[in-house]
Amino acid sequence: MTSDHRPGKATVSRRVLLAAGGLALLGEFAAGKGRGGPLRDRAASPKPSGPAAPPRPDRAASADARAAAARSQNERAAARASAASPAPDAAHGSGPGYTPTASGQPMYYLDDGPMVIALTIDDGPSPVYTPQILSLLRRYGVVATFSMVGENVAAHPAIAREVAAAGHLIINHTWTHANLTELAPAAVADQISRASDAIGEATRTTPVMFRAPYGAWSPAVLAQCQQMRLAPLDWSVDPRDWARPGVSAITTNIMRNTRSGSIILEHDGGGNRAQTVAALSYVLPRLLDEGYHFRTA
Ligand SMILES: [Zn+2]
């Protein structure tokens, strides 16, 4: 199974970024700009030093902050406990204002105006689930970003081609879905370059973004991304579909937590993704009805 659940080694900079993002979200919510208001890139709010609303235990505003906190706590612990289970990853974005070489930090939100969101689909391609998801995306006219694992691309190049031909974005998700924070620099470079090679061979396009398996970023991983000119992409809405919590749990999480700028994490690879497919068939028309526009990361 797979999930991009976060193993333990986040860096200080990541924690700071997450904390800053969570506080910024809370502050925005307190200022009455909850859902619907443009949510800016967390990286735009440098430090949690400004006046911040006290954490609220309930819904909307705290959801992203909670998600961030959960990553640093429970989910990482869960990921460690279930080392056999793959974990989902993060998204990347390149909206206006995003300059990977300037910040060097992963992108958690799009910065492309109100009601613009991104759907990211990780760990494929899968001969079983990727075609089902492509069919849904086609039905609703939605574009998505697929974080592909290199060895899966090598095994199913025609599916990767189909994804690219449908106008979706394919990004690098390592060769074997490795936790790069546990590897030596040469192995990190090998994981990333082999995946880019496989994607390039299958689709004739070179990935320009990278999502770390398990959202496991480190200064070394980010430096490698910078060297390879890959923008690091994380996510902001994680319904933990990889853990198969039930279709309604997935849909409720997405509908409750999505707002302008959200990068939603889902999975087509790494295990049985029937719940993910069912959840997408439910949330895609509803998000469109709410006025959201999908773009690639
Ligand atoms: Zn993953």
C-alpha cells in the first residue's frame, strides 16, 4: 500500500513554514476572509510572529493548520509505524509570485487568485485506477497533476502517455517512492534523475516539478531539486485516501477543507484506490458547482 504519509524527519525550516502557514490561515480566518478569499502561499508569511488568532478546535480555518500539525505529529508517527505502507506526497505549484529559486521551499498552495485549486494524483501510473481517474477528469473537464513514480512509468509507459496527452501535468515522484531523507546525496540524485528519465522517455516531456514521497523534505532534497531545476510541490488538503478511511470520510475532508489555493492530494497508485475513484466522482462536480476552477500545479 502506499501513502505519502510523512515519515519522521521534517526539517526545522519545514516546521517553521508550516507553523507560519497555519498561523497565517488562522489570522485570515479571524479577519473574516475564510473560504472564498484568496489564500496566499504560506511562504509569503515568513514568521509566526504577527498577531495570530488562538487556535480554534473547529472546522474551516483550523483545518489546514490542523492538517499541517497532523503531518508533523500523528501522521508521521503513523507512517513510521506502518513502514510498509506507502505515503502520499505533496504538490507543487508555479503560480504568479512563486520563484522556486528564491524561496527554495515547497509550495503548499497555489497563488493564482480566488477559487483556483489544484488536484494532485500520486504514486501511479496504475493500469487499474489511472484510466478510471482519467475518465472522471475527462467527464468533468478537470485538469490534474500526476506525481508519478519512475518505475511505475517504466512499467506502464502507455498510461503515462495517455495522461500527458489528455493535458494533465506529470511531475517527478522519485524512482521507487523512496524516503529521500534517509538516502545519501548520490542516491537522492539517482532517484530523481531516473524518474525524470523514465517520464521523459514515456511522454517526451521533462518534468519541471518534484514531489517528495511522504512529504519528506530535507535541506539536501531541496538542494537537489534546485540543482535539477525542479520546483518542490507539497499539498494543503490531505484526506488520507491512501489509508482507505471510507468514501464519505474522503469526500467530507475535501469538501470541508478546500478553499482558494488549495492543493488536494489523492492517489491512483500504491494499492486499492477504489475509494479514491468513488470520492472523486462525488467531489469533482460539487467543487465545480461551488465555483472552483482546477489548474495544474
Ligand atoms: Zn507518493
